Amino acid sequence: MLLLAASFAGALAGDEGSSIVNFTVIRDYNGKPVRNASVILHSVDKGGKQNKGGAQLKTDADGKANYPGLPYGKVRVQVIAPGLQTFGEDYDIKDKTMDIEIKMKRPTDQYTIYK
């Protein structure tokens, strides 16, 4: 019981079981940073289903945001920015520090049979 409490306290302190994740959001077509993009994080279970809850970050003027203390495991990252395609991908958080670069694309034309 005491060992379990110590390991839980260590995870909260960031010693074990959690990562510092740094996000950089840039435009795919020119490499410029995306300011005020919403970076939404959800944990994902072993079956690939998204868990309830989560966190939302906003990028700064340099397109950067970070989340200290993100627990190890699968995380679904979604990035939303006005005028750009929504980005979504699952990442396996397993290192003490992770840097994730996200390249946002321009929206594409929708296909329709009515043109």
C-alpha cells in the first residue's frame, strides 16, 4: 500500500510515468507558426476509444504550446485553427520529454457530383 502511494505521488511530481510534451504548430506550405491554434488532448484506451475528459491548449505567437506531466500511454491530439484543415493523430507518449511538430494544411475543395 505504501509503495502504491509513493508511485502515485511520484507520477504527480513528474518523476515517473509522465512526460513533458512540447507542441509546435506550423503551416505546411510556408513553415510559418500558427498562432492561437487549439491543441486538444484526450487519452485513448487499449481498444482505441477516446476517454472522457481531456485538456485544451492554445499556441503562442511562435506556434508553441506545452503540457508538463502528461501521463504515459496513447494520446489523441487534435489541432484546430481557423482557415486550416483540422489535424488529428494518435501519439504514444513514452519518453520523459517529447517534441511534436504538427504541420497544418490548407483546406481542400469538397467533392460533389452536383458541379
